[in-house]
Amino acid sequence: MRLQKPKGTQDILPLEAARWQYVENLARETFKKYNYGEIRTPMFEHYEVISRSVGDTTDIVTKEMYDFYDKGDRHITLRPEGTAPVVRSFVENKLFAPEVQKPVKLYYIGSMFRYERPQAGRLREFHQIGVECFGSKNPATDVETIAMAYQLFGDLGIQDVTLHLNTLGSPESRAAYRQALIDYLTPLKETLSKDSQRRLDENPLRVLDSKEKEDKLAVENAPSILDYLDEESQAHFDAVRDMLETLGIPYVIDTNMVRGLDYYNHTIFEFITKVDKAELTICAGGRYDGLVEYFGGPETPGFGFGLGLERLLLILEKQGIELPVDSQMDVYIAVLGEGANSKALELVQALRQQGLTAERDYLGRKIKAQFKSADSFKARTVITLGESEVESGQVTFKNNASRQEMTVRLNELMENAQAILNKLN
């Protein structure tokens, strides 16, 4: 049997990993500006953490969960999304306690798992960046969180991003709208796709965001959630819109946009861009004021979003956005002869301890092959170290681009390489 990675997974090799690290680090810097702290939850949770929170009828639970019984006969699932584990941790660690500063702002970066058909930007093991804010009902929290995502996309240079906005209202508004949607769709049930016929009985709002042609046709004249908002829901939505306009963040209202998870209420949103003439969602999120209480905590409002790293990187690639990833090396040491081996190790370690990126030859290759390695590493400078250099205590330091050379004492290089490097460059 040929050993290879499981279907729907990927190996992220060093050059590509550098792009991932850049995006992750920029996200961390952005979130820090908004006073978010990182949380790391387990990759697997008790099955009930996910099934009860996202809804037993969602596609995630019915079709996509990687769940199993462990050796203690506990029902375990690999996490398919980030919000439920963070809420579980929020409650378990009593972050709702009075002494904890509110609102509690958390972000996560990590692997998620869903069993679905692999495609571009969507894998069975995928990576998600997400944020969760607990403790504020203020519509300004909704807008601030949306603005944070908008700032991240702007800093990455992503073009043609459109904010799609909707509301699910209060639980009472949603219940009234749910019934109106059932009344509208029931006579059309036979024209719906098989999945949407099932959803009509289980979660009718999901029919609205179906991608099947027959479903899109059926919901063209469906009632709008905006016609079923109570006074509180309407006021919250109006405030969100006003504040977005104040911040100069353009948006479109999309009443067919819903969430696939049952815990959302009030504001929901997606950032969408075009790739190869097709619309792709970069980021999605919204408000979930009842989820903490559902996990056994006190009544606590929440708001957050999630974005897929694979999809984000795909969009950057498709839009031709070059990330400023520094792949250059400061110094490469060409080593000639066994007598220079120990001194080369001492030198390369001294350079690294001074904060420089450095590499040396370990394979005893000919000088020409070593210089090719220096070029492939994009080394700014090259040092040639042989037995004669070790004996004399002096080496030649060469700028690999200009070919300018400088002879320096080894002891000086060991102690003050950065200053010497600055002179040469």
C-alpha cells in the first residue's frame, strides 16, 4: 500500500506555510488592536457540545461530523466549527464571573473537520480564524466586529469585497417568520430539491440559501424576514445600518441570507468577493444571544465570525496579491574541508544568536554546488570558510548581489556580525 495523505487533507510545505504565517500574524495583530486575546480549545469535543449547539437537523450534524466512540465509550467528535467549543470553554472556565472584564473578546486559529466533497478552498481538514465577543448587546459591538474583518481584508489588499447584511430578529420574530415561510413553501414542496423538501420540515430557513436552481426559483417571491421584525429587532437592525454608514462601510441587504446553524439571532453578515466570475464567501458570522445560556451559563449576549484560511489564501492567489513574505537569508556559509566543520558550526550559531538568519553546508559539496545553494536560499551574503581561514582567523564576506567583498576577523564576526553586514549591504 502506498502511504499518502487522507482524501480532503493537504501538506502545507515551507514556502506555502510562510504565506499562511503572514496571514495568521496579520490577523493576530489586527485582533490585538481591538483588544482580543487568543483562546485554544481541544480539536475534539463531546458530541453533545456540537450536536446540541449547532442543531441536530443541520447538515454539519447529519452529514459532515467526524464522530466516534473512544475506548471509554464516550461519544467524541472532531470539532467542525469554532463557536460552540469557545462557548463551552467560556462557561466551563466561568469567564462570565463578575471579576472578569466585560466584554470578553476571544479569537482562535486552528483546524476544523467536516466530511464533505473536497473542492477548491474547501477540505475535510480545514483551518479557520474566528472571533467571539461575549457580554455586549450593544449594536456597536456588531458593527465593530464587522469593521475588524473589513480592516483585515483591506490590510491584505483584497479587492471587490461586498458586505451582505441581514437580520434574523428576536426568537419571537424568527418564529413568526418561520411559520410564514412554511405557509409559503408548502404548496411548492414538490418543486423543491430533495434536500430542501427535508429542510422544509426540519429547518425551513435553510431553503432560502440553497444553491439548487429549483430552490432559487421557488424562493424568488418568498416573504422577507424584514416584514416580521418586532420593534426591538427593527431598532437593533436600524442601529447597525446607521453605524456602518457612519464608519463608511458599504453594504447590501440580503434577505435570503440565513445561517446554517440554529443559534443565531439578530444581525448576520457575510463578506463576499468574486473569483473567476463566481461569488465566494470569505467570512460569515453574526449574533447569538442565547448560546451561553444553552450551555448552562447565565444569559450572555454574543457576537462573532469565522473565516476559512484556505479560501482566504485562494482569493489572495486568484486576485494576484503578493504577500510581503521575506524569504531571503542573511548569511550562507560555504564550508571547505573537514578542518573547518567545527568552526563553521560555531560561526553559524553565533550569527543566529545575533538575530540573523543563517545556514551552512553540511554535505561536503564542491564550492560551485554550495554557491548554487546560496542562490536558492536567496542569501544576501556568503562567507567562505576553509581550513586556511580557520588558521588565519580571517574570512571573506561577500555581498551575493553586488559581489562586493570585505575581509573581516572571525572573532569580530562572531561578536558584531550585524554591523559588518550593514556595511556590506
